[in-house]
Amino acid sequence: MSQFQLYGMTGVALFGLGMYAVIAHAHLIRKILAINFMGSGIFLVLGAVARRASEGMPDPVPHAMVLTGIVVAVSATAFSLSLTRRIHTETGRSSLPRDGGT
Amino acid sequence: MMKLDNPSSWFSLPRFLVFLLTLLLTFALGMTLFSLPPAPFQLLDTIHRSLPHSGVTNPVTAVLLNFRAYDTLLEIGVLLVAVFGIRAFPEAFQEHSPSLPAPSEVLLALVRLLVPLMVLIAGYLLWAGSHAPGGAFQAGAVLGAGAVLILLAGLPLSKWFHGWWFRAALILGFMLFLGVGFWAMAMEGHFLEYPRDRAEDLILLIEAALTVSIGCILATLFLGLPDAAPVKDAANEKS
């Protein structure tokens, strides 16, 4: 197994773990953490793709995409955390309501 | 569906189905990764051919600030949208603003030692971005971390968050980037297509503005819009 495949598979596994947690957990903080897991998996895959050819320079385009992605992930996380906080202030809960309210 | 929240009955049919489906998806993604063709595109060669004209020698910075400058412009736009969103409901922060304990002497001494160093490192990272790993986002992250350190030490930085110049600093990077983009359009005919002999200066100018903006934005994202009243009290006590 090459370095690319090892890092790539780790990234895919992180993505899968995060995806399961996003769907399975109702608590909003867990969902936000899980989305960050998925994001980290994608960044790891992109980093692995950049080094696919084992010799020569790594590809700078996936590196730039990871940098952009990290910043977007940070801002999305901050915004969703503040939304969660607002939901908690309004309803006293940190989970999504069940089917059709209450 | 209520069972999903109940730790005592962690096994349920919907949850098991979700588990199976995500497992399948993960395997499908893994198979895709293994079956990728070795090197399908010539992007690397194109970048290395165009690198001498980009104004910088670090290929990642060249991609971020020149070849794919659109992405970076929209990225700072996304950061700004998040800040606007957070600033849009300040009342959420007034009820639950955590009151920090009084800062210890050790923390204050650490802040006095580290924050000037962090500003220096941010400046270095900004400058290094043109030829080595580094650049506006790394430098902005270090600046933002410095601001977070100051806030955690309880120093009265957060009163600045309401000032007009702090708001100006938030949008400085985006507006300057946009302005340079339109200026380049007037000069060269395409949006964000820098004149080749000016590219180096323009990239440094944009990166400097981005560093300041990203530092301020990250500090805002960390703090939200602070509770105005206690901060004023703290400021009066200190001054």
C-alpha cells in the first residue's frame, strides 16, 4: 500500500465516520463535530492526492484547495455554533425537534 | 426515532440502516480512490510553466493569489458572511456570556511575552508566503490566535469590537481584493488578471490586507459579538 493510498483511505474512513454521526446523532454539537470530521477526511484525501506521484513536486492545486477549505470550515463551524447557541437561548434545547415540531 | 437519543438502546433499525449505508458509501469512496488513474491531468506542468509570470515563487501562493484568485476572493467573502451572520443576533450572547475568572499573573506575563512574538511571526509568515510555505491565511490565523489569547487573559480588547475601525478592518481585505480585481480588469481586460510586472507588489498588498482582516475575523468568530455592558465596566476599571 502506497503512502497515497494509506492517507487517502484514512481520509475516506474519517469521512464515513463523520457522515454516520451527522445522520445518527440528534444533538447539534455532535452534528457540527461530525461535519468537521467529514471535512478533515476530505482535506486528508486532497493532501494525499497532491502527493500521488511519488517523485517530483507535490501538486499545489489541492494544497490551495485545502487551505481554502479549512478557512471555510472554520467560518461555517463558528456560524453554526452561534446558531446552536441561539437555538438554545430560544428553546432551551441543543437538539433538533422531532418530526413535525415539539 | 426517539431511540437515537437514548444511550441504553443504542441499537435500532434506522440507526443500523444508516450504519450500513454509510459503510457502503465509504467502501465505494475507497474503491474510487484505488481506481484513480495515475496522473490524468497536466496541471502541475502548466503551473510550473506559468510560475515565473505569477510574481511569487511559492506555487501554493501562486495558485491562491493569482491563478485561482477567484477562490480566495470568495473565501474571504465566506468568512465575512459568517461574521455578518454572527453579528446579526447579538442578544444570543448576552444571556450566556461566560464570565471569565480574573486573569492570573502568569497568564498576563505569558500574554505580554507571546503576543508581540505572534505579531512578529505573523509578519514573517506573510512575507515568507511569496517563496516558502506561509501566506495571508497562516499569518491571519496567528494574529487571530494572539487576539484570542488577549481575550482569554481578560484584557479589555473586546471593547474595540464595536469601533468603526474594527469594522473597517473586517472588510478591508475583501474590499481591497475586489478593488484590485476591478483595477486589473481596467488595465488588462480580465477580472483579477494582474499586470505581470506589478503582480508581486499587488499580491503582497492583497496579502497584507487579508492578514489584518482574517485576524480580526477569526477573533470575531471566536468571541461573537461581545456583551457591551460588562466590557465597558472592565475597561473603566483598567484605565
